[in-house]
Amino acid sequence: KNRAQTTATNSTSNYTLPKTSVTPTQVPKSIQHYLLTSQQYFSKASQNQSIDDLNQSILAATEAIKEFPTDYRGFFQRGRIYQSVLASQPQLLPQIIADLTQAQKLDPNNAEVTRSLASAYAQGGDAQNTINYLSQTIALEPTKAQNFYDLAKIQQQVGLLPQALETYKQLITLVTD
């Protein structure tokens, strides 16, 4: 070593850097990240009937809710996941309705959310709320024939025949236009 290198080495070897807490910079994840992750796990769970993948899907949707509590999509995603297993897990109905209701509060003009709420109430046997949410869906999507058919069918099933007849008339007008 030459003398300059030795001096430089010696003068810096006694110096210690101040201790700092160095943590890697974490880039915040977008809601799309959580929703996509949730959907990917949900698709895998649907294919393999894997409870672990289903749980991972729910966890990702729950993270979306925690990180983005004012975005309806996290609540909607989790509600739909729970809804997919409602037949075998009927105790989930209150959670489904809570998630979908919150999604609707955050995005009241979303027909997909009101349709899902109608479906959840129908699965739970609550005809009045089913009719209520199907009616809201029709108001949001007044040209979609399926909404009128679903409403007329439930009205007919619960004995609201004059209302069912009126809804069927609207459906026929819509279909023949």
C-alpha cells in the first residue's frame, strides 16, 4: 500500500456511522393489486376446490377493504366470494349482506351490486328485499330484460300477481322493441 492509501484507511477506520433504522421503501399497493390477487386465488379455488386458495382470496379482498375502505370494490369482491359458497355455508349470509350493502352505500348506482344484493336476499328466502333490490336494479338498468324477468318471477312466486303481470308487460315491450 502506498502512504496515501494507508492514511485514508486509518483515518476512516475509527469513524462509525450513526445508527439509523434503514427499512426498504415499500411501494403502496393499488386496489387493483388486491382485487386481482383475490380473483386469481378465487379462480384457483374454483378449479381445485381448494379451501386454502379460497381463504387467500378472502384475505386479499379483506386487505383491499382495509387499505381502501371507501372503494366499493373490496366489499363487493368479498361479498361475491362468500356468496359463491353460501349453499354450503348458510351462516355467511349476514356477512354477505353486510359487505354488499356497504358496497352499495359506496356506489349506489351500480346495478351489479344491487343485483347481487337481490340474489343474496333471494338465497336467504327474503322475498321483500329481493323485490326491493331487483326494482332498484331495473331503475339502474331499464333496458336489461333479465332484470324484468327475475322481478316478475319472484312477484309471481309470492302471489303479487297484478305486479307480476305489469312487470311481464314491461318485459314484453322491452323484448319486442
